[in-house]
Amino acid sequence: MRKRYLMTPGPTPVPSEVLLAQARPMIHHRTDEFSNILAQVIEDLKYVFQTKNDVAVFASSGTGAMESAVSNLFSAGDKVIVTSNGKFGDRFVQIAEAYGLEVKKLEYEWDTVVDPKDVGDELAKDAGIKGVFVTQSETSTGVLNDVKAVGEIVKNHQAILVVDSITGIGAVDLKTDEWGLDVVMTGSQKGLMLPPGLAAVSISDKAWEAASRSSLPKFYFSYKKAIDSINKAQPTTPFTPPVSLIVGLSEALKMMRDEGLEGMIERHSMLAEATRRGLESMGIKLFAPSNGRGSAVTPAWVPDGIDGKALVKKMKEEQGITIAGGQDRLSGKVFRIGHLGYFDRFDILTTLAGLEMTLVELGYDFEPGSGVRAAEETFLNK
Ligand SMILES: *Cc1c(COP(=O)(O)O)cnc(C)c1O
């Protein structure tokens, strides 16, 4: 028997309370019972998104919600700015181009943050720009971009600000209304502590105005269809919803409300700090820059002389601990420890211990125990 630990930034572990809620007998979605659950879920999502804007849910992974922002808000030929310092920024470029938008890509090295000033400069150069896309928490690199600063710039322009907070929400602060974020999205298998398959999006009044001008084709992901259904006397969804995921989400949101946003953000920040200090004490270099480290995932450079893919594989097969490897150009070069969602201190200590044991066996020269000790000290000092 090997006990298993899922230490990735999506999918993330699902609490037993949520698993059990999802195992309840199926209910029909056109009933008062389901409507009441959905209404509560939407209200609780607004709490987590820190918004009074409309919030819709879709049966899709996070990418479906990203695509919905493009198809609902824009028309073919519209000029948009997409900032990219990682794999998920690149995905917004691909989606926008697939829909025929004219993309001005603001590209950054993957170990640097997006500079909000560049967005301001581009907007000042061309008053015709219709949208700005930013990834708050770049899961491929662990970099946290300053969407608040971008919001302050974009709010003075006609452009709509679209924020991928898929690994931001639940781990770091995200004030949708206060920061002027027009469309924000997250996915169920990240901070919401659910299995994959559900996405949520918030839509501001400014975004609704843009939506009314949009001529791109949309049907399943139509914001209008989704919100018209939620606003009915008996709130519902236009198509059959993933009933069990929504029932599970109501339980997860209850847990999030109990902890409170502030507590949740603090816990993630503590777990991230302990992970970083643990790794650095083992002589391992962190990937993300010190001026932009998120709390969802900690990527680090694979030590010299160690095979990165073998490290991840060995930890999974021999220790039962699944961490993530590097994506795209970072494949084999970095490894990533997720701590987004249902995580606590001992998940971090377990993972660091497993990493140390694996590295000892792979012949890495360091002081075994140093990572666990540094993480323990972080927790003891809180
Ligand atoms: C996971 C993730 C996505 C969406 O990925 P899906 O696999 O479609 O859920 C998008 N952006 C970020 C930052 C992510 O972490």
C-alpha cells in the first residue's frame, strides 16, 4: 500500500466533505431544490470574487471560460492587448487569434512580471484597443502579476479588462470591483477544491456594454443565456448543468466562507513561504522573481546534474507524492509544488521530506532535513 498525495496546482485535492456531497443521490435540475442550491452558489461565488457583478457558471474547464470572454465581448478584427509571461498568457493569444482578433502581444520573459506601464503605453498609442488580457497567477511559472495596477490603468479607457484568475482566486487577494476588473474567471479544479469540469466568470456593466456590440458567434457559452437563466424567479442554467459539481461546490464554498477570505489568503501565503524557505535551505533556486511570487504554486529549478523528469517520476512512484514538472519550454528544467486549495502545513512538510529523500537517492549533495527544518521554523514563527 502506498498512500498518495496530490501536490499539483490543478487538479487539487478534494475535501471529504465535498466528495461526500457529490456522492448524494442525483437530483433533477429543474426543481426548487436545485434552484436554491444554485442561487446560494452564485451568491457565495460573488463573495469569493469580491464582486456585485453578475456571475455565471459553465460546464467546462477553465479554458472554456477563457474562450467565453473572447467570444462574448469582441468582434472579428478587434484590436486587443494580451500580456504573456507564461503558458497561460500564450493560451489567451491562441484563443483570441482563433476568433480573428488582432492581437498585440506584450511578451515578457517567463521569470519576470508583467509591467503595467507597458499596458498604459500601448493604450495611449492606440485609442482603438478594445480589450486587455492579463493572467493574475501564472501557474506555469508561479509568477504573480499586479492586476490591481493594470486595472487602475485600463479603467480610464474603453478597453475591457479580462483577468485569468484561475489559480489566483482562493490563494491570493482578488478584488474584482475595487480593482475594476471587467471579466474574471476561475476553474473548479484549482482554488475551489473540486474535481475538474466547472468554470465561473464574473461580468461587469462595462463588459455587458461590450457584449452588446460583439458579433462573434456564441451559443453554449453565451453570457446572456447564462445570466438570463440565473436571474429567473427560479434560478437555473440554460442547459443541463453538472449537478454533482454544483452540489459539491456549495459544500466547498461553505468551507471557504467558514475560513473567510482573509484566513484563506493568509494560509496560502504561509504555505508558500514555508515551501520557498524549505527549498532554498536545500540549496534549490526558486523560479519566480522575488517581486512577483504567488501563493498557488512554487516552481523551482531542478538542481544541476539531476534529471527533472526522473525526479517527478521517482517521487510519484516511490513516495506516492505527485508534484508537477515544468511546462512547455521549462519541461525537465523546473518542478512545481502546488499548494492551492485544500492544503495545510503537514502537506508541505510531507512533500519536502519526500523531495529530500528522493534527492538523496538521486545523488544531490545537500544536508538532508534542512528543507523540512526551515519549513517547520516558518510554521512555528507564525
Ligand atoms: C489551469 C489553468 C487554466 C485553464 O486550464 P484548464 O485545463 O482548461 O482548466 C488557465 N489559466 C491558468 C492560469 C491555469 O492555471
